[in-house]
Amino acid sequence: MICISYSRPINTERAPQFIDITGWISECVAESGISNGFVVVYSKHTTAAVKINENEPLLIADMEDFLEKMCPRNADYRHNDFSIRTVNMTENEPPNGHAHLQHLMLGTSETIPIADGVMQCGRWQSVFFVELDHPRAREVMAQIVGE
């Protein structure tokens, strides 16, 4: 059994933003030389997710609208009340309760099977890194396990 890890910086431009990283993951799988196994794609952030879905512009706009409707940016969140919040505060803490709740619905990772050296994605499946908070530098990881 072999395990190889890759990481990639991503500079996001807005939120929500769906960034197709399928090509990068395919390159990592090819470079790894693993024929059969799986790849785990992982976001190292609590306000950025990894999801599989179709890369179709109108659907992406619908997904962005859905996230905003489910957890509106300007709603009232205790996490955003800096007069009472005392835990995990930074100097430039953003009011991002909405992004944490959106992440709760989307999740941190996806696992994709590898067979004969190729990711086994469906015809319309793409892997997205999803920015939920605000533009900034991020990091996504791919860990490939197999033989």
C-alpha cells in the first residue's frame, strides 16, 4: 500500500465561489503512479468545502443562490456578535457565521475511487473547492492511497 499527499494553494476571488479542481486532482493521480485505490480531496478550512457536482454555469449560480438562502450572509448569528464571543478570535476576525453553517451542510472532503490509474468520476462530475467566506489564500489537499 502506498500513500502520497499533494497540496495546492488557491486564491479565491469571492464567496460563494465554486472552483473546479478536477484537472489538478487527475494530474496528482497520474503523477502518483497508483493504479487502484482512492483519492481523498480535503479542505483545510472550516469555511471552505470540497464537493462533487456538475460544472454547468447556471447550476453553479443556482448552488450559490441556494447557499445564500439557506444561511444568509447578513442574518443574525451569535458567532458574529463580537461583544459576547470570546473564543477563537483573531485581530481581523470576520463576521462569518453564515460560512461555517454553509460548510456544515457541504463538508470538508470527498473520496473518489481510482481504477486502472484513472479517477472514476461520472460523466458530469467535477470536484470543486468551494469558498464560503471571503476572498483569500486557501489550501486544498489530495491524498492518494492504493497500489
